[in-house]
Amino acid sequence: MKNSAIFILVAVAVTFGGLYFRENRKAHKAESTIADLQSNVTELETRLGQQETRAASLQTRLKNTRERAVAKAEEVSQLKQTITNRADADAKDKNPMAAMVKGVGEMFKNPEMKEFVKSQQKTVLSGMLDKTYAPFFAQLGLTTEQSAALKDLVLNKSLVDAGAGMEMMSGEMDATNRAQIFEQAKKEKDAIDGQIKQMLGDDNYKQYEDYQKSIPERMTIGMFKDQQASGAAALTPDQEAQLVQVMSDERQKFKFTTDFSDQSKITGDLAGSLTEEKINLFLQEQQQLNQLYLSRAQNILSADQLASYEKFIITHDQMQKRGLQMASKMFGTKTGSN
């Protein structure tokens, strides 16, 4: 009986010992799980803190952006009001275009507005130069770095003219002021040409000068080609090259009385150059030149392409006419309205 009791006690002890060790393992496992969870919580708290920091930073940036946007909106509103006030004051002026120019001039007096316009001009001109000068860069076999450097110089030269035009619209200008701006622009462009010549060398620079002479035709035909887009009427690369060549040849042979298409012949005396008589004579002579273009184009284009080209020339002339009339009014002279 006594031995049986001892056996029972031993069995109970073993049973409780097994239970103890099992529960002890569970406790250790639970403690390990709790430690892992605490580590995860700590990591999540750290990440949450970082997110809150970023969120606070974004809120600050958003607030600053909103404040700048409000400031810009107020500035634009003030500029619009300035233009409106000036336009109202000059409503009875016999030359309403002059009132508009004064308003634009007020805008260009603002340094930030001038910088904004310059950046837009640079973007537009950069795209045009990529398209217009790509054949020339390929013709010279320039490397990517050389092409980029040459493009920058040509772009800077174009921006000189754009800047001169903006300067002339930023305030009251007489013939003397305009002549000074033209002279300064010429000096800057001559300096850039010197850099281009140094980069290309004499032979390649001569090719550059020849290519420059055909830029007006390349831009015009580029516009026509874009209008044709695709299909049977689309220009082939060979047709495009031939049209550029014949137009350039005919224009350089043509003797204009006053050639507004040649920037080298335009002086600071715009009021004396942009007269009604000279503009009308130029437009008449341009129509004569257009007939020479069409005559030569008959041997290059199909019948459908030729018809489209003739319509394009008419539209282009109308745009040129409006541009010259606007320029004339801007500088205080009068042209015909038809």
C-alpha cells in the first residue's frame, strides 16, 4: 500500500513535471513572440514617425506653393489691370495698336515676366532649331557633343533677336533708341558668329553661312510638310530638299525694292521702313516671287501636292501681311486695312 502511494506520487510528480516543462516552453515561445511583436511595433512607430515627418514637410511645401501661387495670381491680376487701365485711357487714340503695345510694354518692365517670356522663347526656339538644323549637323558629321555646343550658340544668337524685340516693346522708343538696340544686337550676334567660326573652322563655317541663307525656306517648307502630314500628299525627303533649294535660289536672285524677309537689311528706323507704301510694294513683289516658286514646283510636286502648296502660299502671305501691318501700327505708322 505504501509502495502504491509512492508510485502514485511519483506518477503525479512526473505528470506535473511534464506539464511544467511544456508550459515553460510555451512561456518562452510567448516571450519570444512578444519580443518580435515589440520589435515590429518599434519599427512601425519609427516608420510612422518618418511618414509624419514627410507629411509635415509636404504640408509645408504645399503651403509655400499655395502662397507663391496666390502671389503670382495677384501679380498677374495687377498686370492685367495695368493693361486695362492703359487701354481705357487710350480708348480714343487713333492708333489702338499703340495702346496695346504700351500695355505689353508695362508687362515687359516686370523682371519676372521678362524672364518667363525668355524661358518660353528658349523652349520654342530650341525645338525649331532641332528640326531645322538637324540636316546640317548630319552633313558636317558632328559628334553629339559638337552638335549640342553648336546648337547652343545658334540658339543664343536667335535669343539676341528675341531679346531685342522684347526690349523695344518694354517702353517708349524713338528711332535713336531702336537704332542703339539694333546695333547692340548686331555686335552680340557678330561675337557669336566668331565663336561658331572658331568651332567649325573656315571650310565648315562657309557651309554654315550657305545653310543659314536657306533657313527661311527650310522653315516654310517644314510648316508645309507638317500640314501634309501623311498619305498620298505627304512630301518625300527628296521633294522637301528640292523645294527648299529652288525657293532659296529664286529668293536670292529676286531683287526686292524693300526686302522685309532679310533681317540683315532691317535697320533701327522701323517707322521709316514700315510705311504703307513700302509694305504694299513688298507684298506685290512677294506675289511675283510666289509665282516663280509655283512654276518651279510643278516639276517637283504631284497635282494634288501642288494645289495644296498653292493654298499654303496664299495663307502664308496673309499671315505675313497681317504681321507687317501690325508691326507698322506698333511703331506709329499706318497701313491699308485690306
